[in-house]
Amino acid sequence: MSLRQSMAGLHTWGGLLPSWLLYVIIFAGTLACFDKELERWMRPALHQGVASSMTADQVRDWLEANVSDELHAFWMHGPTSREPFWRLGWEVDKTEEMHNVAFDPASQQPMVETLGGGFFFELHYNLHGGTLGMYIVGLAGMFMLVALVSGVIIHRRIFKDFFTLRPNANGQRAWLDAHNLFGVIGFPFHLVLAYTGVAIFVATYMPAGAQVAYNSNVEQFFSDVMGAYNREGVHKPAAQQASLNELVERSRQHWGGAEPGWISVHHPGDEAGVVDIRRFDSSRIAPPLETLSYDDASGTLLNVQNASAGYRAYTWLAGLHMAQFGGTLVRLMYLLLGFAGCAMLVGGLQVWLAKREARGTAGIGLVRALNGGVFVGLPLASLALLWGNRLIPADLTERATAEGWVFVGSWLLLALWAVLRRNQPRSLLSQQLALGAVLALGLPLVNVLTTSHGGLPSSLLRGDWALAGIDLFLLLCGLLCALCAWRCGQPQQAQEPRARRVLVEEAL
Amino acid sequence: MSKNLPLSRWSIASRVLAALFGGYALAYGFTAFFSVYLPLVRADRVVFSSLACFAVWTAAVIYVFAARSATRAWLWLVGLTAALCLAAFLPTELGVRP
């Protein structure tokens, strides 16, 4: 077997098996480029863009008044242009329980619960499956790296094929062209994103370095690499607490006027409590590593972070993956290239199917059911989630959980539908597209009807493009779905079979 | 098209296992070895070797499927991993130097 043939086998099967999982990861990550805009869309209290007048001390006061457990830590983030509200999170001592609250800028009280855009972000990096999910995503990332490298090896005519698209060729040829086109366009992006994606959790995935060089003392490793400050709690209540507002002000002066980002307090109220204030700067690819650590009781400056160059390189790689730099332009580019990645996966699966449909290989029904259930089911379930966000009553307890069930429940139904109709893929797709058109075109309408300031007319009037962009994107998706559903419904024209060369990719 | 017969089921299963577990083991051995022997300060040794480990794993997977036989792939992976790990874990004082 030649190298190219063995790589073609690796690419076909190593690409096929994780492709549905990779689709979920890439699709969710692509949406997460605009997670903060989506979150604002999902929280009607933020539609008008009222500036929050809360301060760090007021956020802490709310926590002290409403939570009586002893806390391991709490953290908060002030309003930014993309997230115009205070967020607060805390972890109860000796448990893994995390809680999150977002404050309404106008009333300074917690906002109506929602999963928010963070739902897609978490789906992207751990499938909402905790540490196990993180390992599964990491393994999928490795499959993607291998698929990219083996794809290049088998792709002899990479530049020639880039300029080749023959939509009128027979099905398999056209899908292969599409797969190659999207694969080649996105290749550098996908390679960088797959690599930086697995690199973000490198400390979890690959513990060998800390084991041999730090005798498995992970805390010492982190403090050495990150230059971070760490102090154990002593479980003795402190006599006093420093004002967070004052520490924020002192940090601002320390940085010559730069803004703080995350403010976190470890062992709050303890004699050994530590306040960390991180610098915020969205004009850099990596977040500035200039955390200041203060004593929670006296407010004395304990440590100025001095990160190693290696850690700065790591945060730069992670920053490249997270797309929190470069404003809307970069996020739009990541969005388009992310969708190109999804299209590449769909195209690849269609090549696999088109080649085997004629032969009637076993497993075609399974692949078709998975295609319909995941490739179309996931986007439709995401639209259903947004419908749930608008239609679930605001006063429902555990509202975010209810939204999660809308997503999961609708996805299960869509998957079941795809399984039952797996032998009529064309009519299934055209009906799914029609449903997609209804869901996507309906959302801007529901938005107008259920919110007072969030509808497209009022957000356009205010010139609020971040909010209007979501509605416009939904309208565009709805129109595209409608167009494709109509095209799909047309009778299929019989085409002359054309003579063609056998390619290496097809030969297996 | 091909003069050789397609790979047997055993060969494929063996290669898949070698790619997943053997590939990870080699990446592990690589990270441990370079975290000990690179002439850099401790933090940089660890960060550089750890970040490079994914490239090693990818290369190992490509090699496993390109290799002439599954046994050959296993021998190379196990041999290299054993050598790297022995060299990394035997001198306990060398790795923890600052």
C-alpha cells in the first residue's frame, strides 16, 4: 500500500467516526464567537443598554446578604461594552458547587435566569459533561488534527482543486469538490484552532512535565509558571475587610489608568483571604498577565504577577482560540471559517455516502440517521432553545434548566424523526429545512412581540447593531432555509453519467 | 489499483489501538524526557515540551497507519516510549533542577 492509500483509509475512517461529535463541537464553538451578543439577546433587561451604576462593594454586599455558606471563593466582573452588567459567581467551601448571578443594571437585582450564550461555549469545550466531556472533546480535537494532516497528504492537487467546483458533476464528484474547497479554504484556520484547542487544557491532558519536573506538585508548578499568588485559608474570621472599590481604584492607578477585569476573592472573610484583581484589555490577543493580589483584611499589596514567558506564549495561543480580540471583524471571520468547517464535515460525509449508496454497503441507514439527527438536528434544536428563551415565563423557578430541557427535548425529537425517515433523506431534508425556516423567521417576530425594546425595529432605530445583528442573522438563516427547502422540493433532474478518473480518495 | 491485499481486520484493530494508546504513551514519554533534558529553566522546559506533545501524538498516528506492518509500528512506539521514560524518570534529581 502506498503512503497516500494508507492515509486515505485513515482520513476516511478516522474522519467519519468522530465527525458528528466534531460537528457539535465546531458548530457550538462557532456560535460561541458571538456568545456575549447572544446572551444580551436572551436577557431582555439588557436590550436598552442602560449603564450599570453598581460597584464592586455593592456586589459583595448582595452576596453577603443573600448567601450564608462559608465560601471557598467568589469572583465578579464589571460591565464592559459587550457585557453591560455585573456578573458574580461563587463556590461553596469544600464542595464543587458553583453559582452564578447576573445583575440587572437598572434594578441592581439578579436578572431573569437564562442559559445565555455561555451554553454554547460550554457545549463547545466539554459538551456539558464536566471533566469527562473535556477529555472527549480533547480526543476529538486530536482526531481533527490527524484528519487535517492526513487530508493534506492524500491531497495531491491541493491548489488545483481549490479552483475547482463542479456542482453539475455527479453527486460524489460535486460533494468531494465541496469538501476539498471548504477544507482548503479553512485549512490554516482549522489547523490553528484544533491545535490551540487541545493546547488550552494541556495541563490536564498531559501531566508528564509537572510529574518529572515538579514531583507532581501541581500547585508549585502553577505558581512557578503563572507567577500567581496562593495562600491557604486558616478558618479564622478576620476582624475587618478592605473595600473592594478602593482596591479597584488603587489597581487602576497602579496600571496608569487601565481598567480591571475579573475581581476574585479567595477565602473571603478569613484572616488569610486574598483579593486578586486582573487587568482587562481587549486590545491584546492574550489577556494581560498583571494580576495584583491584596490581603483581604488589610488591603496590603501582597504580590504583583510575574508570569513566565512560557505562560505568556500559552495565553497567546489560548487567546488566538478564544477570539476575544480584534472586535467584530475577527469574530465574523471566525464565524464564517467555523461554518466552513461544518460545511467541510457535511461535504465529507456526503462523499462517503454517495460512494457507498450505489453499492448498498451496510451502515448507510445509520450514517443517514446520524447526519439528519446531528447535522440538521443540532441547528434546529439551537433555534428551539431561543424560542424557549422567549416563551418560558419569566417567573418560572429553575428557568435556565427549563431552557436546557427545551434544547435536549427538541433535539431528541428531531433525532427520532431523522431515524424514522432515514430511508427518504431528500424529503426528510426538505421538511427539516422548512421547519428551520419557520423557526428562524419566527424568532425575530416573537422577539418583537415579547420584548419592549429588543425587537428589530427598535434596535435598528437605536443603532444597536450587536442586538439587531442576531435578528438579522436569524432572518438570513430563515430565508436560506426556505430557499433550500424549495429547491429540495423540486423534482430531481436525471443527469447523464460522466466518464471520470478514479481518484485516490475514491479508490478505497 | 493496489498490488497488496487490503489490511486485515486484526491489523486495523491493532493499528487503531497503537494510534490511540501507543501514540499517547509516546507523547507522554516525549514530554517527560524533554521536561528533564532541555537546557532551559524548569517552567520553560515543561511548557515547551507539553505544548509540543500534540504534534508528537499526531505524527505517531500518521506513522502507525503508514508503517509497513502493525507489529513494526508497535515495536517502534513501545521501544521509543520505554527509552524516553527510562531516561526521564531514572535521574530523579535532574528533572527538578530550577
